Amino acid sequence: MDWKPSPHPHHTLQAQIVAWIAERIEHGDWNAGFRLPAQRELAARWSVNRSTVQAAIDELRAEGLLETRRGSGAYVSGSAWNALLARSQPNWQRHIRASVHKPNRHTIRLINDNEPDPSLVRLGTGELSPELLPARELERSLRDLKLDPRAIGYSEPLGSLRLRRALCVQLERLGIRAQPDNVCIVSGALQALQLIAVGLLEEGSAVFHEPISYLNSVHPFQSAGMRMLPFRHGPQLRERLARAARGRQSLLYAVPTLNNPTGRSWNPARRQGIYDACSELRIPIVEDDVYRDLLFAPGPPPIKATDGSGQVLYMGSLSKSLSPGLRIGWVVAPSPVAARLADVKMQTDYGSSAFSQEIAAHWLETGLYERHAERLRSELRRRAARTESALRERFRELADWETPEGGFYIWLRFRKPIADKSFFRRLLDRKVLINPGYIYDPSDLHHIRLSYAYASDEEMQAGLNALREEAERAWRD
Amino acid sequence: MDWKPSPHPHHTLQAQIVAWIAERIEHGDWNAGFRLPAQRELAARWSVNRSTVQAAIDELRAEGLLETRRGSGAYVSGSAWNALLARSQPNWQRHIRASVHKPNRHTIRLINDNEPDPSLVRLGTGELSPELLPARELERSLRDLKLDPRAIGYSEPLGSLRLRRALCVQLERLGIRAQPDNVCIVSGALQALQLIAVGLLEEGSAVFHEPISYLNSVHPFQSAGMRMLPFRHGPQLRERLARAARGRQSLLYAVPTLNNPTGRSWNPARRQGIYDACSELRIPIVEDDVYRDLLFAPGPPPIKATDGSGQVLYMGSLSKSLSPGLRIGWVVAPSPVAARLADVKMQTDYGSSAFSQEIAAHWLETGLYERHAERLRSELRRRAARTESALRERFRELADWETPEGGFYIWLRFRKPIADKSFFRRLLDRKVLINPGYIYDPSDLHHIRLSYAYASDEEMQAGLNALREEAERAWRD
């Protein structure tokens, strides 16, 4: 027990304690049933507050590694399963638990755990608020749904033909020419990334992504053993990508339109530059275009629209524009690749919900979707304007931002690097949940992702007030 | 090109040729654009029929490895993606393509590819026929569905609380006491196995299963790097399991009630024996109970009902009894394990379709499900009896079977080992699709899984006629 936590820019004392205790259990130093020293004692040895020890123990208890007994302290969890899980460093530890060490991962878990709490103001949530979801219209549309008995059995590998046809019509409007056998229906874009990782890449492949990236907040490629390599736009991109790939199989992931979290879109020249560089190097591009239907004004066409050689995998989804609960997304790809993804999907979950697919097809075919998207865009535009005007009032001296061109997000930049984990924590204590920038770029303590899609006007005002107060406090510290 | 295919009990000539060509491409012997020798020439070198070469090339073309150009033969596929896929033995090859070599895997793919063809008689399909799916009732029930806007956003990790509560009531009737936080909603039982493989086991773990096993037809554990170890019931089971596990982390998978494919159920003594042996060795049991609601008469309670120590993970599903298109199943587990599975699920697909979950909850709560299940059981009983009477008429000298106690299947045993891949192929040529026993036990050429759940009465009669003719033909050969 010579070890002691020490102040660190990215690892809180609590995270260090959690990691250290987990390691004792993993290594078998502390066996099932082992009684931990008293909290007071640990706090003294480690020169930390007792509340920090308490918080670390609570976290480990929530993970099932420790259990507490009234009046006699904390024990290494003794149930058969926990012992099993803890005994031999299983996969899930490598895939999930190991990442306890990373503050962004832990922050994401805190966000996930706290999001269901209705008393919280959610300033960063990348999700439409319940009142923006067309629940009544969906309910009504269910009455018009005709269920072909064949459609509610096991699905074809690529998904409902009816839905794929409806999507081809939709894609054509974006300049993307696709046949139904180019389209693989998935349960949302995250699953698409999983299928691409497992189905098309080998372990050790390189995945290029922008430095500020949604891919830092989810880990489909890392879990499958791929290396994440940030790339920067600019001269000699091709040479730099080639050097970084070092002959490994590789892939480039981007959200060229309304990037998550920055809200920015690439101009046509940048799109062409990436496409040319990747084409020459034969690096496939995964174009994640799930925010496209939320552009306030038409933007540049998808990269996929200019893709003659099948270099681009194009991803779309209804989660951002209709309902995440549908769990419906799609990948557009050369047909052998679509078939490969579909084959892996069949081995994973035997296809997406037939009911969701029928609802999606119905909404696309009847124009319900188009009308809803139009209304949604104008409501989001209104919310964006209102949020910006509040920012102008209260954050002019503290932060900078760009006027959003669509989607959910304002990428708010504080002029000092105050958006660290304790900033996140303090706001959480005040019942305000933010998405700090370090989730998307571990080195970034300047930004937070502000979402005007979730909080109501009143919540937004209250949340921004709290945000301003905590920002001012952090400013002074 | 010294290599030649040769007759082999499990690998057809075609499969050997496919594997050999794939290997040439993987090893880079044949690069993108390489023109294969003419079919006539290959057939001569390999001393096989030209139609065999043709079939192998068709298979590789369907996989995207070869392409054919009218009048000039077959080429190694040249598109960027295919080249990428073929270039460097990616994961998907290890996970999927490598298994081209296994005839059971290839047979399963042929089954999957052919199942959508409505002109086929499907004698083995483990799925309710469209007329047994309550499409009209589901359609009507959609009209009564009230959608809470909060329910159609992103799901809680464990899934809809409403559905989990409804399931707890259902489980109670089986003697299983569960709270909502013991239940993790999944998109069908196959996904449950995936989540268990990735979330709870380490690579190299041992997965025990019965020698004739559904797990030979799907590969969630193998894909995650686990070793499959068949176990046999009988004396000294505990010692044998302990020896085979060799100290590795391990798990035992079984379908104790209406096993797929044999249709058999374990008696209470066998259930207890497995439970005791596994408890002592701390080997968790995965009890797959997806056929339970299709028992023609009440059977022994689930093992989970007697599980005091959280040793058993219990899996259920609505795919067999209501609609596979719902993609709704569940795992009942100690709450930290349920939370772990839910966490992995969130990282995979952000939860199951909210619409499917609402429909499932509605059917369970209102008794629609119970009434439907009752009707379904009696219809399946009628079909089973009719199928058995046809078997008695036409297969008395050729085969044996047991009277089914529920579910979909009759495990038909031919008295000679005739159910090999060419038997499967010949029936497929006659538009009859069977599930040969070697899918479930690679060494088994005696059985086929006959399903009375899919084919109509007329199709069943026609299919059994073809089956009888081919069996007699194989008998003579």
C-alpha cells in the first residue's frame, strides 16, 4: 500500500483510486470476500478526502466489484458471477473496464447513467427532446400500417426490400444512385460502424478520423482491435495518410456534413481533396451523414454522390430526424460489401425489427417523413437562434462559437481551458448535464458540446445560467 | 497447380476448389485482375466435371472474390473494395470466409440464401410459417398502442421498464423470481449469446454444449475466440467437466426444454445434475428456453427456477412464439451481470427497437400473447400429428423418430448415414430445403431436423415424398 494517487491533469484522484483497487482485484491481491480497510484509514494513507474514497467505492460497487455491508465496510464482491468476472481479466475488462482509466470513458458512463434522471437539465444530449419526437403522428400512422405476414418473419439479410426501395428514392434526391442491393439496413449508425469494424477490417487496421471526433466517444473500432489515427486537413494530405497507414489496411471515417460535435461541414473542395487522396491510396471512406436532413439550408452534396468507384460507404439514419427508438439506419455500399455487412449482421442479431422497418418505409413512402423533417428543421432553427441569443447575452466575454447551419449542436469554446472533469462534476452536482469537449478530443479542455435539441427553452435558460456561474468560478480558480 | 481435389466424406469437390482458389487470392498468388484458366482446362487438370468448376466459380463470384466477363472467363475481382477485402486476410475472412471449408457452414449459407425463394418447400425451417404469425391481430393491436414520447427516444440500457415489468410477471409463472433490474432486453436470443460471449468471457474460455447443438449452427462464441467443448451426460460429469475446463474460465450452454434440433427435454434429475455439477465448479449455465411457450403439456420448470446463487443466465424470446420480426428476447441474470450485458449492448446498437418493445409489452400485459400462444400450441400439435402420420406411412422402414412434446421439430433419424451434403444438394435441386443433422453435429450423417412449423400441409406432403424418393435413392447407392 505504498501507492498514492497524485494530482493529474486528466485523471481525477477518484479515477486513480478506482483503477488501483480494480487492479488489486484483477491481480488477485484482493480476493472475493476481502474486507477493505476503513474509509477513514484509506483517506489518511492516500491523503485524500474521505468523500473521494467514498465516491470511488460507490463507483466500484455500481460496477459490481465491491459490495458494502451495513456497519462493516466494503468487501470484494463474493457472488459466483462477480468472482468469475473479476477472477481472470475477461474480454469485457479489456474492452470496457480497462477504460475506467480514461476520464472521457468514465464521463460518458456518468452521462449515460444520469440521462434517465428527469430532474436533470441536459445541455449536451445528442437526441431530440420528447416534444420534438412525432409521437402522436407515429401513433396515428400505426393505424394505417398493413402487415404482410411475410414481412414480420425473419428478415432478408439486407433488410426489408420495401424500405430499401424507399431509401433508394430518397438517396436519388441527394445525387446518390443506389439499387436495393447496395443498401444494408442496420439498427442505427453505431451498429453500422460495428459491422464495418468486424466485417471489413482486420485487427490492427488503421482508422483515420478528424482530431475532434464522434469516434472518440464510441469505440466500435478500438473494441475490434483497430488503431485510431487522427488526421488533419491541409497540404500533402495524401502523403501524410500514406505514411501514417504504413501499408496497413486502413479506412477513413468522417462526418463531412454537420460534424458531431462541432456542427461544421466540409466545403466542396475539402470533400474533393479527401476523396482524391483516399482514392489514390485506395483507402475506403466511411461517410457518416446522419445529420443531413437537419441542414437549415441545402449544403454540398454527399461525397458518395461523386463516388464512381465504390470507394465510399455512406451511412444514414432516422435516429436524429425521426425517432431513435426506431433503431433504423442504413449503409450504402458496393453490393458485395453490402452483402458482407448483411451477413455479419445476420450472425449478430438476425436483422433489425421488422416493425421498425415497416414504419420507416411507410413514413418515407407517404411523405410523412419529409413533412415532419421540414417542421423539425424550422423548430431546430428557432431553438438555435434562441440559444445563440442567450449566449450573446451571457457568454460574450467567456466564450466563442459559430452560428449553427443545422443539426443539434453549438460547439462552445471557452477562452480558458476550464472544461475539465471537475467542471463537469460541479455542473452535475447542480443537476446540469454537459458533454465536455474532452469526450471528443482527450486533449481539449476548452469546449463543450451544447445541444439545443433536448432541453426546453426554460431548461436551456436555467442550464446556461448554471453554466455561466460555474464557468466564472472556474475562471477565477 | 499440382493440387487436385479428392473425394472426402465432409468436403465436396466444389468446396475444396472454392477453398483452394480463395487461398490463392488470399496469399496473393492470384492478384486482382488475374484471369483464371478456362473452366474446361481447370476441369481437366482437376479431373472433375466442368459443372463443378462452374459451381465453384459461381460461389466465389457471389462472394465477390471473382468476377466474370462475358466471353472471356473469370477474373480475380478488381474493384477497390474487393481487392482490399481479399488483400490482407481481414477479420471477416477469419470469422466468416475461413469457414467456407466447413461444409456445415456452407450448407447454412445455402439455406439462408435459398430461404427467401417462395417456390421452395422448406422442410427444416426453424420459424413459424407466415400463416401462423398473428399478422392481423398484430395489425389491430397497433391501433391500441399509446406511444409515450419518452419511450421512443434512446432506450435505457436494460430496455423498456414497462416490458421488463411485464416479463417479470411472466417469469413468476415459471417459478423464476426476477426484478426488472435482473432483466436485459435483447434483439433475440442470438444477440444474447453474442453479448455473453463479448461481455462476460475472455478469449480462450471453454463453452460446454451438448454434442448435438444449436451452437454448431451459429458461431457467437467461436467468433469471439472461445473453444467449444461438447459434454455428455452421465456419471462423473463434474469430474469430466473439471478436467476439460483445465482451469480456464468456462460456461455451459444448453436448451434443456425442447432442444433445438432434437426436440428433447431434460428430466428433472438431469437438470439437477447439471446444476449441481456446475455450481460446484462455479461454471455458469446459459439456459436457452426460447421454446418453452410451445410445450404441448407442462414440462419440468426451468433450471433458473431452482437457482438460488445466480449461477444461471436464463434466455427467452418472442421469436418462436409471436414474431421473429419483433427481434425481442431477454436475459435474466444477477443485476450486475444484466447491467454488464446492457452496457455492451449499448455499445453495440443503443438498444432494441422501442416500437418492438412497446408491442411486446402490450401483448404480454393485455393477455393477447397468452391467448395467441394457446392457439399456436394447438395448431402446432395438429401439424405435428399430421406430419407423424405421414412419417408412419412413408418412412417406417427408413427412419426412426420420437413423438414431439412441443416446439417445431422432429429429429428424424435415417437408419443409414445418407444425410450428407449431396443428399442436401439433390433435394435442393428438387426445390426441397432440409436442415441436415451435420449442421448441428458435424459427425452426424443420420439425422435431419424436420420442422412442421413452416411448410403448409400440402408442401409437407410433397416435401416428404421427395425426401422419401431421395432417401431411397441414397439407400441404394
